[in-house]
Amino acid sequence: MTSLTQSLWVLLLGSLLGFELIGKVPPTLHTPLMSGANAISGITMLASLTLIQQAGGNTPLQIIGALSLGFALFNVIGGFLVTDRMLAMFRRKGNS
Amino acid sequence: MNLSLSQLPQVMDLVAVLLLSLGIKGLSKVRSARAANGLAALAMALAVVGLLIQSHPTTTTWLWIAVGLALGGLAGVVTAMKVPMTAMPETVALFNGCGGLASLMVALGVALFQGAESGGVERVSIAISLFVGAITFSGSIVAMAKLQGWLETPAWTQSSLRHAVNLALALLCLGAALLLWSEPAGPALWLEVVAASLLGIGVTLPIGGADMPVVISLLNSYSGVAAAAAGFVVGSQLLIVAGAMVGAAGLILTQVMCTAMNRSLTSVLFGGALGGATTSVGGGGSEAGYTRITSCSPEECAMALEQAERVVFVPGYGLAVAQAQHSLRELAKLLEAHGVEVSYAIHPVAGRMPGHMNVLLAEADVPYEQLIEMETINPEFPRTDVVIVLGANDVVNPQAKNDPTSPLYGMPVLEVDQARQIFVVKRSLGAGYAGIANALFELPQTAMVFGDAKAVLNGLLSELRGMGVGKEKALV
């Protein structure tokens, strides 16, 4: 049970952190921020990896794990690259 | 508590969480955004390496990891590189849907093959993960299809019957979740997935295109929640923190967007489409609704520009569709060489996503300082000679200020009607995405220039060049 309470603490503190991290966002950055946060939500790939590990010799489970890893990585890699592409266009010109 | 090498993975997890928070924080400032994105990506890589060190994968495990990496990684790289900037909102929706699907599949896998030995916490987490993952997936795909124009808003989704249907689906999900408690691998599993997917469709489909940015942001928040739930399923605290952070940050961003549109989240989610159903066919604002339209040729518009001292461009979705950002930049350069003061008025929700226009104009190398936000530029319109509206509609509708009966009433808009002369570049007189007629088009100082934004801008360019505009600078 301690691990559950621990996990719930982690959930609570993580949520509070998320609420505080972004306050004022300039409209310019709304799309990149959404896209970047979206890439981070692909962190679920860690669960896919764990699933493949735990599958042992269970092939159907390994296939489900590999597929979900594929979808999660599509989200993560595509998300970060696309965010970078957008932000690369904001390189500052002239002064400051 | 000695720190030994065996604790390296835990330390890496902590560093990953720190970098992720710095990443999200940095992404909200222009100066640090790009580095922050890299930081977040590094954090994710660190988390993966930490997990792999911890778990000593076998050869077969490596093989399956490689399969997933090849499939998803390749598709991700190709999509990210190929997709045009104009299709950014749909792309984010697609990525988001796949993230939700991944969480759904993890829960499904655990339930099907390890469900029997799972404890109560896992069973609850599996139900939540299935539910949120399925809604995120089907909702994101519907959002993408609507943005792509593959799906319209069917009339039946606007009747209040949909609330009953959605409520029934939600109750079905709850019932299936309760059944999962006693039998985690039973048929209730599939009932949960199907009912939650249908609920995702049922909730997203009635929402009009104008509100789609808010929906994508909210679905993004959901995919964070789905990841956190998957964290409970497999017992990964890193996953829980990261998922919770994204879920919470996504909610804040959704709130920021709602404020910009003067809409409440509940009215977006349950209020149906602005201006009624089948918005793209015209809704309340078909051509017959207009009586006092003046149209003019690019030539007349060019003459007005040549005389102007101060010109403001108002970009909208039409500019993105026509891929006209480079032509616009060229026209602006020509006018600047002629001594005209040029700026761009950016409405927070112009386009299909907040910040859409900034991204588009940045691609055409428009200087950042010339993009002026709504609050700053509104007082400037009375001293503006010419405003050119390029494929924007609802965000310049004066009825949002003066007509309490308009569905847009109360939404902050660009007050372009204060300018001396207004040209609206538009393909036809069809209604905007929200399906509402625009009083701006009928004002005496407004003239419509019909045509594709790119064609019109190129026409203006050649007219102005024909007049010798831009050449006089060489003589000075």
C-alpha cells in the first residue's frame, strides 16, 4: 500500500508542478507549446517498453508492446521534430 | 543511504523529471523555446536509457524494441519533415491520437495477459487508461478529420439528443469499468474500449471548427492523463509525474485559449457548433444574406496601397490555405521600400490554432517585431490608412462588439472597421468557419477583392511594380 500512496503523492505533486510551470504564454508560442507538450505525453513509451520486458516469451503480448511502442515513438519523435521545425522559424533577426 | 552505481537509473529518472519541467517552462518563452524543446527531448531519451539499464533486456526484447523503434521512429521522422506548416494543427492532433492509442494498448495488453494476477490498483488504473486512451484516440482522429475537411458537422449532432447518447455511452463505460473490477480480461474490456471510443467521437463531432484549437489542446491534456494512468498500470513513477505534468499544463493552455476566444470550456464542449450545423455549407450566412457588397479589382486596391502611409495586414486561415505567406512578405517589402509603414495584426485564434499565423509568417521571414497582438494594434486602427484582410473572417467581425444577438457577441475581435479603408481578400462570399455572416463586408469603406489570396497578392505585386513603386528608393 505504501507504493500506492507514494504514487498518489507523485501524481499530486506532478499535477501541481504542471499547473505552475506555464503561466503567461505569448500567443506566438501556443502552437509550439501544445506540440511540445504533446510530444512529452508520448512518455507512455516507457510503459510500452516495460510491457515488452514483462512479456517474456509471450509473443502476442510482445506484438502489442511493440505496436504501442511504435505509436508512442511516432508521437514523441514526430512531435519534437515538428516543434523544432516551427521554432527554428522564430530565429531572432536584427537587434537583441 | 549510500549512492552506488546501481542507483544510477533512479538518478537519471530524477534528472529527466528536472529537465522535463525546465523544458515545459522554457517552451513558454520565445528566447528559450527551441533549446527547451531539445532539453525535453533529451530528458525523454535519458528516461528510456535509464529504464533499459535498469531492466537488462534480453535479445528477443531488444528485437521487439527494434521493431517498434523502426516503425514509429521512421513514420515520425518522415511525417515531421514532410508535413507542410499549414497542416500543423491536424498533425498535432494525429500525433496526440497515437499517444492515446499507445496508452490504450498498454492497458489492453496488461489486462489480456496479466489481468488475472493484477491487484485492485492495477484494475482501476487499467479501466482509467482504457477509457482516457480510447477517448483521446478517437477524439483526436475526429478533430484531425474535421480540420482536414474530411468530416463536416452533421446536423443531427446539433440536436440535444446527442447529450442523451453521450450520457448513455458514459454510463456504459462506467458499467464496463465496474465489470472489469471482477473480471479484468473479460468481454467488458472490449465494451469499455468500444464505448469510450464512441464517446470520444460523440463528444468531438458536434464541436464546430472555430473551437477546434481548444479541443486539440484539451485532448492533449487527456493524453497526459492517459500516460499517467498507464504509469499506474505498469508501476512507473516517472510516467506518472510526466503524464500529470502534461495533463495539468495542457489544461492551463486550454484555459488560456478559451479566454482568448471569450468562450467558456463548458460552452465549447457542450454548446455545439457556433452558428448551427453544417457550417461549411453556409449556415446562417449564405450569399443571399448580403445586400450591400462592393467589390473591386486588384488594380484599385494597389492604387489605395500606393497612396497609403500605414498599412495593416490581417492574416487568416485563407492565407494558410493559399500558401500565400511568401507573396505577402514580398508585397510588404515592396511597400516598405516605398516608405509605407507595414504591420501584421495577429488575432490570438486566427487560423485553426492559436499561434498558427505567427508560425506561418515566420516561415516567410516576416520580422517578429512586425507581428502585433490584438490588444496592442486595436487602438492603432483609427490611424491606419489601409487594412487588408487575407482570408480571415470571424476574427474581424464587428458584430462581436455591436450585435448582442450574434453568436460571436463578446468575443474580442480586431477592430479593423475603424480603419479608413478596408480590403477583404476572399474566395467567395461564403460564411466563415463559424458559419456567421460578417457585417464588415457591407460597410461603406469596405471593398471585397475576390480571389485566392496568393493570386490576389501576386496581382497586387505586379500592379504596384507597374506603377513604379519601390524603385524611387534607388534615387534617394
